[in-house]
Amino acid sequence: MKLAVLFSGGKDSTLAVHKAVEKETVSCLISIVSMNKSSLMFHTPNIDLTGLQAEALELPLIRRLTEGKPEEELEDLKKAIGEAAETFGIEGVVTGAIESVYQAERIQRICHEKDLWCINPLWKRNQQDLLEEILQKNFQVIISGVFAYPMDESWLGKTLDKGLVERLLRLGREYGISPSGEGGEIETTVLDAPLFRRRIDVLEARVEMEKTSGTYVIKKTGLADK
């Protein structure tokens, strides 16, 4: 089956690519670049990096801008999925959704309208297991956004490792946050993974912080041999 993966460049959508490749053919990636940083549908920190990530994965990328207006942004997603169907003959769409019913229902509705399968390989995964799998597969993941107390700017740009996973799990127990960021507490950016032919090096970045919300803005990057 030919598939398109909704790709934000974060840990979940990148893991979804790897899961899809294990069983089917990934024909392309789809990235929606939202102008609304508070979008409930789409990841925004460092979304512009998906072009370089697609190059590292050696996969075609369909990239579409959206103003990010609630519900209206779904029309832009629908057009992108339609383009993937027309250009690459996809038969299904893969998402990295874990618990967001809001996202899952809307993507499933679009797929149903276009007679495509909607595949959610991470749906309802235990979050600790998911984070540990990412480490076991040697993903290089950095924290690119924090949006919940008690996280602060010290988290931004940090690499996801065993110690950081333990901290996220502890915050989950103590403050009720989602360790994998399903409640929007964190966003991530993947710099390397098993399917990457080359890794991404961050050459320049800055931290933007306002109260308990902040992003690690990657300004300059390069591809390097692994």
C-alpha cells in the first residue's frame, strides 16, 4: 500500500514514518505550515525544518501553508492530501496521533471523504514505552517548545535521553502533564533517526521565552554524513 505520512518533524510523526515503512511503502510526506502558533491541529516550532528532514529521509515532501484558522485549516490539509493522492497515488494517510481525538477525528473524516485509509500506528500507546522506544531506536530528538509549568527555558534545545525521559515521567506523576507532550506541554524536533541518510546539525539557534511558554528557534542548519 502506498502511504503519505503527515509529518511535522517531531518525534511522533518521525516514529510514525518508521512504523509505516516496516509494513508498507511511504510515497511522500505532508507538512502543513500554520501561521497560527496556537493551532490545535498542527505542530509549529521549527516546522520549516521539514524540508531538510525530508531531504535527509530521501522522501518527497508536499508542503502547504495555512493561516491556521480553526476548521478552515482543514481545507488546506484536504488539498495537500488530495495532491498526494493525485501525484503519488497514495491509498492511505499515516498520522503520529497518540491521544488527540480532536486531530484524529478530523483527519479520519478527510480520509473517508477521499476514500483513503487512515492509519494511526501510535494510537493509545503507553507514553513511557513510546519514549523508551525512541531512545532504543537511537533517535536524536531535541526539545523545541515548552508550554506548561514547571518547565522553563532550561529545557529548550536539550536532547531527549534517559535522564530527560525520567524527568518527564516524574513531572507526569507530580503535575499531571503528558510525558510525551500530548497535551501540548512540549514540542520536539528530530535531528537524526535510523531512516535518515544524513543527520541534521544545528549551527545557529535562539531561545524565545515568555512566562511559561518558549521555543527553541533553529536559525541555521546543515546536513552531515553519519
